[in-house]
Amino acid sequence: MKDTTSILNINRKDEYYNKIAFISLLSYAQEPSYVSDLFGGVGGFMAETKLKFPGVPAEIFEMDPLCLEVLKAKDIPDCSIIPGNCLELFHAKPDSGVIADFNLMTLKRAQVEFHDFLYSMFRSRIKWLILTDSAGAKLHINYPIYGCSSPKLFDYITRWNAWLRPFGYHIQKWQRPHFRSVLFLITSKEDDNVSSW
Ligand SMILES: C[S@@+](CC[C@H](N)C(=O)[O-])C[C@H]1O[C@@H](n2cnc3c(N)ncnc32)[C@H](O)[C@@H]1O
């Protein structure tokens, strides 16, 4: 898989389990003033978000032409479809909720390649961010790269929190739907409990 691989070419079972994890995290998210889904795919996460926050205006980014056709056909209410690269087009809004279902994201990438992109969200004081991380698949090999002393997921999440805290954010909840993905609910609430079901 690459950064730009379309959701239409991703394992259906992984997509299904990720969506269940997303719904669980969303149940803890407070109502935002606006929702931005950066890697919209075919709108599975956005459709769930609209069920929970029906009155909240939204935007969904996607660059794959076939996914864009599906999104147009779905016609999600009060949701603008923005064709193109979210890394260039997205501007975070204060008090908003942001969904970032990255194909490939790790703490190292957050700290280096995506530092400015993520920092601009935190500087804009977004209400929450639901982010998909894929380091889990190779954590048993790569854990020293992230400064972890063991391959345990909890250790990795602790490293993520150490990086997020100076921005005033932290992982409030997390879900591991399968070995390739962990989803985080990142909020600014100062609550050190890292938990899951
Ligand atoms: C993991 S899928 C998202 C699935 C989505 N959560 C759903 O419910 O359908 C990631 C999607 O992001 C798109 N994508 C990748 N890089 C992008 C970028 N820079 N800007 C916009 N879309 C991008 C891909 O085409 C892919 O469909």
C-alpha cells in the first residue's frame, strides 16, 4: 500500500474493522462546530459522523476519481466534496473535528514529514482529531525508532503522548481493530487516562 492508494483497493475486512473502531471513538467525541474528513475514501467515516452530528456542516477531501464518483452519488447532506490533495487544500478551523484516516502513518512520520501539517491543526485549536496509525504492523521490528523500550503498543502510545503534550493535546482513547491499524481520538482535554475496550 502507498500513501495515495484508494480505499477501493484496500482490504475490505480491514476497512470494516477500522470503521467499527472509528464508531467507537466517535462515541467519545464532543460535538464540533465543523467536521473535516481529510482522506475521505467513499465516505464511510463521514456517513457515521453525520449520523452522530447531523446538524454540523462538513467537508470531505479525496483525490481518487472513482472514490469521488461514489461520494457524489452518496450525496451526504451538508457536506462539501473537495477533489484534490488535502495536504495542500486543507485549512483547520477552531473548534472543529478532524478525521485523518491515513493509509500510512507512524509517530516518526508525524514528527518529521507531517509535523507542520499536524501542528497547524493544533495551533488552530481543533476540538478533536481521529487519526489512523499503521506502525503496529512492524512495531516488533521498529519499536526502537520510536524511542520505545519494548514492542508493546502501550509503550508506543506513551511516546505519541509525549510528543503531543507540548501542543496541548493527548490521546484520550484508542482502538486497535487489527494488527495493521490503531485509531486514536486526540483531544486537548487534560486527562491522562489512556484506555480502550
Ligand atoms: C484509508 S482510505 C480512507 C477511507 C475512508 N475513511 C472511508 O470511510 O471510506 C484513504 C483515502 O485517502 C485518499 N488519499 C490519499 N492521499 C490523499 C491526499 N493527499 N488527499 C486526499 N485524499 C487522499 C485515498 O485515495 C484513499 O481513498
